[in-house]
Amino acid sequence: MTYYRCHNHEIKCASQKGRIALSLSIIFVLVILSVLYLIQMNTLVAKNFELHAFQKTLTQGQEKDQSLLVSLMQMRSLNNLQQAAKNLNLVIIEKANYLKVGLNSFAFSE
């Protein structure tokens, strides 16, 4: 068997170089992970702002829809219709007479 005599100084140098390379690679990985984390958080915050803007728009639309529904109900109310009829000088009908049409009657259009 052949044995090689290693210098103790060379082993320490190689060991230190390995430790330095490992430390630098760990630092590099941590920096990359930190940058990726910051990018993800920035995207998340931007999406959160968009979500709040859409929720605000939705709330405003719902409030407008509710106010239009209330306006529509007020316009369809009996008092409002009676007042509109008076303003248009329409005549109040006391009793309505309807035409009675037999079952075998048809109307033709031209």
C-alpha cells in the first residue's frame, strides 16, 4: 500500500475554502428566498387593494340599486298614481264594464 503524506496546512486551507463556499451559497439562497418573499408579499398587497376597490364599487352599486328600488316603489304607490291621474286630468271610473266574448269568437288582424 502506498500512503501519501498530506500537509496539514493544505487540509486546513481546503476546509476553510469549503466552509466559505458553503457560507456564501447559504447566504445566496437566503437572499434569493427573501427577494421571492418580497415579490409575493407585494403581489398579495396589490391584490388586496384591488379587492377592496371592487368591494367598495360593489357596495356603492348595491346602495344605488336599493335607492332605485325605493324610488320605483314610491312611483308605483297608489297615492302617487292617483296624483299623476289628477295631474293628467284623467276621469275616475266608478264601475268598469267589460265585453263578454264567447268561446268560439276569433279576431283577425289585417
